[in-house]
Amino acid sequence: MSAAAFPYASLEASADVSAEMAVRPGSPAHDHLLRRNLRRTLTWQRRQLRAVLADPLHLNRFERRRFSQTGEDGMLAEILRRAGETNRCFVEMGSGDGSENCTRALLEAGWHGCWIEAEPRYAEAAEAVAGERAVVLRALVDRDGVAGLLDSAGVPAEPDVVSVDVDGNDHWLWLGIARTRRPRVVVIEYNARFPPPVRWALPYRSDREWDGSYRHGASLAAMADLGAELGYRLVGCGSFGANAFFVREDVAARAARRLPAVAPEDAYWPAAWDPGHFGHPALDLFRNGSLAPGEIEQVVVTDAVLHTDPMLRVGQPVAFSLSIENRTRNTIAAGGPGGAFAMCDWVPAGQPGPGDWFRWGGRIQGVIRPGERRLLIGGWRAPDQPGEYVARVGLGQEPGGLPSTGTTCHEIPVSVRSWPG
């Protein structure tokens, strides 16, 4: 099916979205929905983990995080080890401020290329990071203008890597790129809300900006169809459920180590960052909170659980849940200077915190008023290094994360091991 003909999934046609829109955050019906989606997430994750355990060359075994949001750095490095390098040129659309993206590690390894970012303050920060090593373009890239932007940056006809993460027109941008460029490797965000075999894509609009909801990009099955149409094979997805990796067919055929085509249902990982909503929520209900930093220790956390086997493997996704009771005088919510969020951080056993944590591990929808209780479900990933850790699960705030003491977090001992064989 042509990418232009992919159906748009309306709210009425998507039962889980309709159900979510019908319930109030914090209500029993909302809690039931969160638990159901958690079970769906865990079913997919356990299925994929069995496949990773069975295959010593499975790409997810190579996930490592240096500058990427999760394990994309390691997966991309392994793909390039198998496929080889040519001009060592990269392009990233939606590069952010340059501190965390899919190509920063390549930049630090001596590559050159182009970052494109629409948000002026992020683009300015990216320019400071890139210096003379990469071109940074401040632009809202669209399907019809992308070729001109790449021309202006001197991008060759076959760059080694192109990464697309613009939270909206991603698959349409790939179509625009393909008019003039044939990258050897493509890293592109997919919409994990719609697992295979669902083929779903957001209609094109040149000025589209993400509204914070599930309405962005395209499903993995739709991306795989588009890739095949353009001469690319799907070789895997990051286990955090965000990015898919494609290799051009002629490049994969010559790869020194195997890069087999993987069916969407075998490559798909669910959205590990928000297992309670099975991806981004149906509506952006995030509000500003008024919790002062000192007040967070008055919040009581109970029923903190890691939903995983007793022994974790390095880099694997981990879902967690907890209940909180707001014993402060202020509202608890996700946004603003007083914003708070459920989180899990990893501290090596015997060492003080804070550890490695993720800002969007469990965002709060709506507000939690004084005296109210709320079930929160979030996700993170296991550390990249094996060893003994303490998982600290609770409620945190930026920039410090979880409080070091008090009732606001629970500590759970965890063993993290390397992948066998």
C-alpha cells in the first residue's frame, strides 16, 4: 500500500483511545485502564525478551546509552559495524539542543553532518555543541522543502545515517528525503501506540506541530511498508519503543555480519516510557503543579513495584508502579517549576543516590489535590553495566530527582546481568 493511502485512525475507530478519553485521571476506571495497558506492555516486552535471549547477535543486546535518550547509540554503532561506513556523514531532523540525540555520539567519534531543529533556543544550544563539526539549521522542516535544506548543508547523495524524530510528519519527511537522497541507514521514530499489524499514519500537514498526544508519526507496520517501498529493510527497534532502524537493501546484502530483515511484529517494542497509556496519552492533560521542593518529602509512596523478573539484563526496559498520597497543601502535577513525576533511578549497591533516572518515567495527568491518592505507572531501562543495584521508585522533581530519604521513595534491591553467550 502506498504511504499516501495509509488510513488515519479516528478516535471512534480506536477503542483504547476512546476509552481513555471517557475517563477522568485518578478515577477507578482510569486506574483499570492503566493496569490493562501495563499488562499489554508486559506481554509484548516478555515476548521480545525471549527472542533477545535466544539470539546472540540480536541487535537489542547491543543497546548502550551515551548521548541517545535510551539505547540507540549502541544499536546504531553495531549496525554500522556490520554495514560499514563510507563518508561518515549524518543528518538528524529534530536534533534538540544537541545534548541528547541519535547522532551526537557519531559527532564525538569524528563524523560530520547536519542537525536540523525548529525550536530557536534548542538550535542555538546545538550550535554551541556542534561548533565547526556540523551544520545546524534552524528550520521547521517539511516534506517539500527538505531537499533544499540538505542541499544548503552540503549533504551528499548517500549519507551514512539519517535520523528523523520530529513528532509528526516523520514518515512524510522520509518520502521527501528519498526524492534526492539514499541514506545507507535510517533511524526513525514510530508510534508505538499502534502495534503490528495496525497500519496507521497521520495525514500530512506542512506546519504540523505535536500536541503532546498519541497523534504523531506512523505505526511500525506503516513505516515498514514505506521502507520496503523505498528499498529498505527493517532490522530492529530500540527496546524503549521509540525508534526503528532501517538499512538499505543493497547495503544489508553486503554486510560483513548479518543484518536480516525483521517482520514488524518481531521488531516491535511497546512504549516503555508510559506503559500505563501504551504510548503517549489520548489527550494532553498535563497541568502545572505548585509543589515546593521542600514539600515533596510530605508525599507518601506505597505499593512500589518493579514489574520484571528478579534478574534484569543490561539495558532492558523496566515498568514500575506506585501509589502516592498527597499530604501537602498544594497540588501535584507534571508541569511548571513545581512539576513532579513518578520515577525509578538506579544506584549501585552501597553508594548514595541520586542515580541514573529518566525525566518522563511516569508523568502525572491532571492534578492530584491535597488529600488525594493516585496510581502512577511509568518506565525506565536497566543500567548498561552489570552489577548489584538499588532501584529507588517514587516521586521526584527536577533537577535533583528523588529525595534521598523519607517516605517519598521505596528502595528495591536488583541484580543486573549481561546477556548470556
